Amino acid sequence: MTEGADQLWYARAVLADIAAHDDAVVIAACRLVEASTTDSTEQADTAQLRERLEGAGGRT
């Protein structure tokens, strides 16, 4: 597996358990998935999550 694939795998793992990660890590994972995926549904869902987190100014 290549380094890029490892990064994408990790980003997806972060998104599968967002409660275990702070907002900055989740947002970074969203950006990586958005830029790397070829799945338009995954890209849209990830963008929506990122926009929610960025707009909320953080989770409480």
C-alpha cells in the first residue's frame, strides 16, 4: 500500500469515529477525503460534515 492510501485509510478511520477526535483532526480528515476520493457521495457527505464543523466553531 502507498503512503497516500495509508493517509486516506486513516482519514476514513477518523471519520468513522469522530467522537474520539478533536475538531481540527476531523476537519483535516474531511479535507483529505474530499481531495482524494473518487466517490462523489463520499465527497459530498464529507464536505457537509466539514462545513458543519467549521460553521459551528467547534463541538462542545
